[in-house]
Amino acid sequence: MATKADSILKNQSGMALVVALIMIIVLTLIALASSYTSIFEIKLSGTKRASTDAFYAADAGISEITTNTANFSLNSYNANNTYTPFSDSTNATPNPTNVVATITYIPTQSGPPRGTGFSAVNLGYAYYQIQSVGKDQANLNSSGATTTIQEEVVRLLPAQP
């Protein structure tokens, strides 16, 4: 005859409840992990979008500056040989992306640019460095993404007689 302890161990009436609870816990952990991963991916793609916006804003600033030849007239430059084109109210250069840009004239550099094949003696060369800082347009506060692009420009000048 079976004892009371043997009959309790062979009784499986509550086992379905234990298995169901374990399965619910496992499924809950899987759902939490997938939601955490989704939230992380959304934040990551938002950061990528912001940095891409900042890059294109800075690049647009460089394009706007280089297309306007009035930006390279030394009359507008201060004593430090720098000029901020978008802050000048008399300048016609538009600032569609709200970039902060600075042009620096480099008087110490002369001669033709290296590797260009220019060897004409009746040309003058003026060297400028443009720095454009763009911010993403969705978040213009200080915590947004920023990109700085620097570009060197050489202006060909007719030689002085």
C-alpha cells in the first residue's frame, strides 16, 4: 500500500499551473528585451538623423559662402584677417541653415597650390580657410548634434603689373 508521501509526489494536479507561470515569466522577459532593443534602435536612428542634418547644414554653409565672391573681398575682414559672413547685415549671402561660419584670410601662404599644375607667373593667389559649424534643425538647443567642416579655398588673382 502506498503511503501518503508517495501519493503526494505522484500527484501532478498543480504541475500545469507551475509550467504556465514559468512560460509567462519567460515570455515577459522576451517582451521586455525586445522593447528595450526597439527603444535603443529608435534613439540610435534619431542620433544618426541629427548628425546627418548637422553635416548637411554645415556643408550648405560652405556652399553658400564659396558661391558669393563678395565674401573674399579683403575690405570686410577685421584686424585678425577673419570675417563672419552670415552675421554681416550688409552682406547678401543668405543663411538658410543657421550655420555659424568664419572665413580666415591666410596672408603667409603664397604661390600656386601644390599638385594643381599651375605654374603661370602672371597669376596671384589668395588663400582662405572657411570653417562652418552646422547644427541639426530639429533640436537647436545646446544638446543637439553639431558638425564642423573646414575647407581651404584658393582665389586666383590677376598679377599686379
